[in-house]
Amino acid sequence: MRVYQTKEIRNIAIVGSTRSGKTTLTEAMIYEGGLITRKGSVEEKNTVSDYRPIELERQSSVVASVLYTEYNNIKINMIDNPGVDDFVGEVAPSLSICDVVFLLLNAQNGIEIGTEINYRNIKKYDIPFVLVVNQLDHERANFEETINQARNLFGKKVTVLQYPVNQGPGFNSVVDILSMKMYKYPVGGKLEIVEIPDSEKAKAEELRNILCENAAESEESLMEKFFDKGELSNEEIIEGLKKGIISKSLSPVLCVSAKNNTGVSLLLDFIKEVIPSPGEMPMAKDINGNEIKCDSHSEMEFNPETMEVVVYIRKDKDKLLKQEKYKFKDGVFVKVE
């Protein structure tokens, strides 16, 4: 694996109610990134994330799994968290170290008890979050109702970036408001990017206007441009979305069918273009509210086979002060003396 610079890294946690499709989504992201050549499934008990005997027996996540994928020259570090309320204690450590949370919503059920529990934890750790509406291929899928329920819980920060054209059995088309194109995902075929159908243009343009306005609100200069021109360029929208995520004033909405890989490439593009890198995020604070400054000259190496981390602490680029090794044991990293 190549060495990635800080600007090429994204750190996310994936949370959601039980059966919302978190493990299936992480599997699809790893598959889309080319790290595996065959996508596993929870039912077949062969996913990258759920490999522990108790998880294979229950067919659901019990422990938070640290994973990654590579996509278009970036590395995406992911934590797949359990959705069962009994194991909510696994979620808290994930939220304390990630930059952005991806909160999955089951399009069949909308907002669930597990969604509200995860939202309480997200607020507790003061983490920005993105909404991903999954399982849009099911007969009872209802994107509009899910969005209405989300706005009732999360408020006006909910901003639709994508929406399904043909939800339900056979779902394979997504309208992307940023590019103003429709993405078609034929089963076993190549992704097609086509013009938005006439029947969808009015809805897409309305959502585009809302997207521009919400993105502009995150930055005064963008707001001035929006009032002056009545619209923003794609680059300006991305800038506004990124700043809105950092300030936690925006929660974009994406839509997928993780099981069928529909919309997953769009989600990965969104992560690359919009989700802030660790270097763009505000510095973490200690319990007294003081910023914890990071030495940009220090480096870290992680060996997934031995579950060891080596930290190189430098005074500057060429001078190494000390080297420390940590090993993952009983759910935490312990310093090796």
C-alpha cells in the first residue's frame, strides 16, 4: 500500500440502527475500491468486517471493526459499528476519534430508536454527520417520508444532495444534484451517466437552489455570490458543503442500495471531494477546552497483521526525537515498553 499524505486521508465512522446495512455498505466500499474482488454478504457470513464467531452466529456486528478502502488516490479509514442497542458502548470510542459520522437510515423504516440513540451520541461528541439513506431497493422504501422524519429530528441542516428516481424493486437510478446528472447502475453492467429526464428537471432544479442556498450560508463570501448571481458553481458548492460539515451546520443526504452497489461510487466521490481531511478539521480539545496541538512532523505506521502502531516523534522533518510502539489489546492500544 502506498504512503498517503494527510490531505489524502479521510476518517469516518459508520453508524445506524440494526439492519440498516452498515456492514453491507462498508463491504461495498471496499469492493468498489478494488481491495477485494468478490463482495461478501452478512447472510453468507463472509464480509471483511464481521469475521468473529459470535458475529457469524448472530449475523450482525458485535464489535466495532476498523477497516479501510482506497479510491481515486485517497485512503478512507472506516469504523463499522454495531447497530444493536446492547452494543452501543462500541460506538462511543469510534465517535471520539473519527472526523465525520455517516449515519445510515433504513428507507423502509425511516427514523428508528437506534437512530435517535446514535444522534444523542453524535451530539455528545459534537461530531459532524452525513445521512445515507440505504435499502432503497425494497418494496416499502420511502425516501420522501424518511427525509421528512429526518428533518423533524435533525432540523433544517438536512440537505438533499441526491435522490432516487425509481425506488423500490429495480432501483438503479440516482439524480445527483451537484453534477445535475442522473447515474444509472445496471445490474452487472457499466455505470451510465446521462442527462436528467424532463420529468425530473423541475424537482432537481428546486433541490439545486436549496443546496446552493444552504452551502452559501456556511461562508459569508459565498452568500454574497449567491445573492449577486442567484447560483453557485460546483466548486463553490463543494467549498460551502465542506465548511458546513466542519461547522456542523449542514448534514448532506446521500442515497444508496449498498446490497446492489447502487450509488456507492457516488458516495465515494462525495467522500473524496467534500469530506474534510484530518488536516482541515478543527483541533481536538481536552476536558478543559484547550486545543490539543498535533506535531505535523510526526508520523505513524499501522501494521494490520500484528495490530501494532509505531509512532515517530520528530522535532522537525529530519530530526527524530523518539520512537514509540503500541499494540492493540483488549480493545485499546497499549504502549509496548
